[in-house]
Amino acid sequence: MATSASIIGIDFDNTIACYDRLFIEVGVEIGGLRQSLGQSKREVRDHIRKLPRGEEQWQRMQAEVYGPRMRHAELYPGVTDFLETCYNRAIAVYIISHKTEHATLGTGDVNLRTEALKWMNAKKIIAPTGPGLRPGNIYFESTREQKIARISELGCTHFIDDLVEVLDHANFPTTTERIHFAPGEQSLTGHSFPTVASWHEIRGALFNV
């Protein structure tokens, strides 16, 4: 359960921003993917990576989605309600994301962090007053290690992420409660943290509502 003393950290890509539809579109357009081969980002990624030079192709697709097409990303249902509940209970919330300024491959002149901030403003995730995050509560880190160090520095009591690799990292703070966000997937075995399928489920688990 979260209390007013809690500090909640949240990942951004594929945790707040949903790219499933975009990755299917880009996979069809530039990845040579038949639309029937994927219904989620994870399915598209797994298929593309198996192709010749698949990892390079996948990175180009990410550069396209997180850059020029970022404005078309969708907000996961329930995020706004979750942030409003945190605001009403005076709980501190931070976005802590592993996101470089520019993609390694693809459109190098597009600042990925700027595009993400524009999207958050458009979706009213960032707000000067009331529910929502203040700009000073958003951190973009250049490496996974720096992201984990930020989680520790901010003293997050809870952290929500779609990547098991982050939650299972050797340096992840042991005092932070880990929540794996994976819509449509079953809870992982062999891990001490739960897998949740929706933001409504997270809200219920942390606030009993």
C-alpha cells in the first residue's frame, strides 16, 4: 500500500506511453512486417529481431516511433486516474526514463526527450497545478545504470516499469517495491515482484480503490 510518505517512480516508454499501434504501422511500412504477425510492440519486436540485420532494423523503427511519430502515441488507460489519486493523497510521483537525446540510428536531428515532453504536455501529464507532474519531477537518463541510480537517489518506495531487466538489475535498490507493468501478460515466475496488466490494477493494489 502507498501512503503520503511514499515516493512513486514511473518509467515512461511502454509504461505511460503506449506504442503498440505505432509499432505495428511502422513494422508494416518500413520493417516488412505483415500486419497479422503482431498485435503489440513486444510481438513486433520479437519478429523483427529474428530477421537478417533485425536488430538494426528494430533500432531504426524505434527511432521513427520515439521521434517523428511520438505525437501519435497513445496514453495507457488509467494513468490520469492514477496521477489524480496520488495528487489527492499528497504522494510524490516522478517519471524516470532511460531515454537518450538522439537515436543511434534513424532521424538524428529529432530530440527524443523534447518529443516526449511535447507529448506529455499535450496529454496533460505535465501540469503547473493540480493533478499531473511538474516539469522538475521528470528525469531522462542516458543509460540504464544512470536511471537506476536516479531511482535510488530520489528514494523511490515504489517503481513501475515494463522492463524486467530494469527491475532485476543488480544495482536496483532493495528498499524499492518493484511493479512489473505488462498488459496482456501473465505474472512472471521466479521473481519477487508482481506483474500487473493495467493501471487500474496498479491503482487498486497501491490504494485499495
